[in-house]
Amino acid sequence: MPAPIIIPVYTSHGDVGAYLVYPNLHNLQGEWIGWVTSQREVYSVHGQYVGYLTNEPRILRKAADAYDRPRRKPPEKPTTIRPPANAPLAPLMAELNYGTIDVLKDMPDLLPPIDFGDLREDLDY
């Protein structure tokens, strides 16, 4: 079986903030923290909307995005990955518009591992 393609997801500072093994997102330790839909929407492991994936790739969200979006049922938990020892340098990234938030830089708590986070206890779908 071929090795999965691991895509680094960057912060606006150019640091790696997560890894994408489509459709799953993993933190720098290889733990599952979310997934990406085919419309490039990003959800946490607890089913909460987090933001959207850009082409650079970064995870962004509009400050005005409501926290009342309906939860989505998470997919089955994938296996933990072994992140690469190093990643390519980040591409040049466009400046963020006013009201746009870099999730991995400014709100990383929106993407906790499955064992952490404020929403882990009250999951009812």
C-alpha cells in the first residue's frame, strides 16, 4: 500500500500548523484534529465548523461566521500519522482581509484532538 500524501497546512507566519491527509487534518504530533469536506469546509473532530481551506493552504474563517452552524457527524477516526521531520517552505501568501482570521495562528483551540476540547462531553447527533 503506498504511503499517504501528507500536505502541510501553514499559518500566515509561514509555520506548519497542521497536516492534511485528505480528508483528515492532523496536528503536528499526528493526532486527528478535524476533516475537510469536498467544498473545502473544515470541521473539528467534534463536528463544529471551523473555517475553510485555501489553496495556499491555510485554514481561514470569517470573524462574522456564526458559531451556530449545525454540527456535522464526524467520519470514523483515522489512524494517527507520523508527520514528516521537515516540510517545504511555505509559499508566499496573500494578506488577510479585515475580518478574516487565520485559525491555526489565532484560534488553534477550535481544532483540538478527539480527547480534548470543551465540546467532547456533549456530543449528541
